[in-house]
Amino acid sequence: MEKPETASPALSPSEVRSIIIGVITAMFLASLDQTIVATAMPTIGRLLGDFEHLPWVVTAYLLTSTAVTPLYGKISDIAGRRVTLLVAIGIFILGSILCALAPTMLALILARSLQGMGGGGLISLAQTIIADIVSPKERMRYQGYIAGVFAASSIAGPALGGFMAEKLHWSAIFWINLPIGLVSLWMTNSLLKKLPRHEKPHKLDLLGAAMMIIATTALLLALSLAGPRYAWTSGTILGLIGAFVLFAVLFVARLRTAPEPLIPIEILANRVVTMSVIAACAGMGVFIGLAIYMPIFLEGKYGLTASQSGFTLIPLMVGTVVGAASSARMMVHFKHYKRPTMIGLVIAALGLAVVAVDPQNLPLWTFALILTAASIGLGTIFPLTLLAIQNAVSPHQMGTATGTLNFFRSLGGALVVAVFGAIVIGSLPADIAAHVTMESLAHSFAAAGTDIASVFRWVFIAATGGVLLSLASLHLIEEKPLRVNVRPAAPTTE
């Protein structure tokens, strides 16, 4: 019988706590930057005198952060977590400084691209480092803290961004990253030298990495640009989709022929990994899609202002945290640890299906209550899929597997948002859809005389389908016994 072991023998309990606080701070750095920019964008566009290219401030970060996520996982398996995390934080801080000093919109967009190259590794590296120092069973204790990071950034980010842009200067939303990043560096730098190393010779498949980055960038560009800016049948979008298909096929072929592919075949062939990725991809996609499009529904259907709809959506953000934290703690006490998540997803699917049946006559308080219950159910999927993957792969593949999960979760979010956008924007007349923005979308339905509840019925049907896909994939995940040991190799100094 294995003797429980909650941390590397080289680390004391206080050192484990310090490392976890440090890497969670790095995680907060990345998650805050995804939300703090949104409310400052109108001010940025006005002061830099360029509204036309303003959406690229968000898109540039999304493109680079998503594309490099699997690379960080693989590199951390080769060079070690400490070096890789310090590089990621350093790139992120440098990008933040360049963003704050940007004199033009083009300079800001380029700086955001660099910032995304750093931010893309922070979340998955933090999750991997936690997996290095605490066992799967013990890891559930920390899921509440991780979930709290995302809740805090989701709620505080928009308010903080708006306040800084209005009362201080828009550059303050980037300067704030410096003290947070330096705190993370200070707390983790020396202690990360004691991290267990799982030595196994690796090579980075640069050709495969290039194919994956090109395919990912083409797909995300197509999903970002299609709709209001370009028709789905336009040459630009079809060209981007064609480039995605071509390089995706080449990447798959490379995975099958490379001596050591970027994502090892044994990881992709692992059924636990495959089903967990699909479940997380669908669940994250539905959550992000609802977070983006529900304000439009609330404004158009119930006549709420932008700020009122924002407050109404706070339970959606908090609900996922409650679901993630509670399911993580319950999993430790269940032999069949999938059950809390399966129950949560059933509740989420039923709630969204109820809204889809009659969105026209649903009172606001009932809708908010159902949305909160659905978000709690969706939140349960995130700790389970991460734990299942990390419990199913070898320690020397932990970084690659965790990076792969986060990569596909980001893609899932982009895909579902594109589906929701196609449903919503596609319901408007062509002359109105051609000039619509996210800010004017709710008013566009009134101008077109389109019943917004009827349109969003299909959004809720699609969301229900996404949750059911997540549930079906979860059902196929094998419940391997949770390891009670970290199983580290002998620690070495990097």
C-alpha cells in the first residue's frame, strides 16, 4: 500500500504554501489581464485616435496566448518549470511595459501580442507546478483558491479597468502588472529550484510547433473576423479556414511521423486525456459564450442597462467558482469521483433547456436563478478534467498534458462564441448585421423588429447541446484511482 505523500520531500509544508501562493499570483496576473482591458477600450480608442483597429487589442492577446500554450507545457517538461515560468513572467512584464508606453494603436497591438506570448504559459504552468508538489488527492484542497482567482479577476477586472481608465490613465491597467508580477517572481524564484525534476530526454519539434501555431492563428482569425466584419462566405474567411485545414492536416501528419512530436501520440491516445479535453472544451465554451452574449439578451429582453446586466451576471461568474470549489472538495470523499460533476452537468443542461423552452415569458429573477444553477453545474467540470488528465499521465509528461488541456479549452471558447455569434448576428438583416458591434447588438434587434427571445432560444438550445456533449464525454472517462503520492524524481537544482 502506498504511503500518502502530499509534497516533494525537498519541500516543507510552508514552502509548498509559498510556492502555491506565488504561482496562483502568476495565474491571477494572466486571468486579470483578460478582463481588465474590456472596460478601458473605449478610452484607449479615444485617446489613441483609432477605433477601427481597437478590437485587435483583445484579438492579438487571444491569438498569441492560445497558440503558445502547448509550447510552454512541452518546454517545461524539457527545461524545467522554474526556468519556463520565469521566462513567461518576464515576457509578460516586458509586454505590459510596452503596452503602457505604446504611443499608437499599432504599437499597442504589437505589445499585446508579446504580452500574450507570456500570458499563454502562466495558467497552465501554475497548474503543472501545483501538480508537481502535491498529490492528486491532496490537490483538491487548492482548487477553491484557483477558482477564486478566476472569480476575482472576472468581477474585479472590469471594474478596475474602468476606474483606472477614467480616474487615472488607461496605461495604469498595464502598469499594475509590474508589482503583481514581481511579487510572483519574488515568492517563487528561489523555492522553485527545489521542485522535483522528472528527467527524461526531450526534443522540441519546431516544425510541428510552427504548423500548430499557423493552424491555430488562422482558425482564431477566421472566428474573430467572421460575422460583422466579413461574411462567412467571403474570400478572406474561406482563405483563413482553408489555411487552418491545410496546416491542421500537416500538423496531424507531423504528429504521426516526427521522432518526438510536440504532443506525444501516447498522450493523445490516452482515452482519459481525449475525453477530458472534449468535456472541458465543450464546458468552457458554453461558459464563455454565455458570459459574452447574456448581457445582450438581458439588455434586449429585459431592458437593463449595461451596468445592470453586468451586476446580473455576477452570479454566473461566482456560480462557476462555487461549482468548482465544492466539486473539488467532494471528489476527495467519493470513490466514484465523477458523480458530483455528472450531477452538476445534468442540472446545467436541464436549466438551459428550461430557458430554451420559453425565454419569452421567463421573469428576470427566474432567469437569473436558473443561470446561477447552470453556472454552478458548469463549474464542476473544470477541476475534474484537470485532475483526471494529471492523474493519468506520467510525471515527465505533466506539462505537455496540462498545456494541451488549456489549449483546447481556449479553442473551445472561441468555437462556441463563434457559434453563438453566428446564431445571433445571422438573425439580423444583412444591412444591419454589416455594421453591428457588440455594444450596439442589443439595440439592433429593436431597430430590425426582431424578437430577441426567439433568436436566443437557439442560443440556449446550442448551449444545452454543448453541456450534453461535455456530459457524454465525462461519462466515458475512466475513473482511475487517484494517486496518493507525487512520485517525484530526485530533486535537482536548475
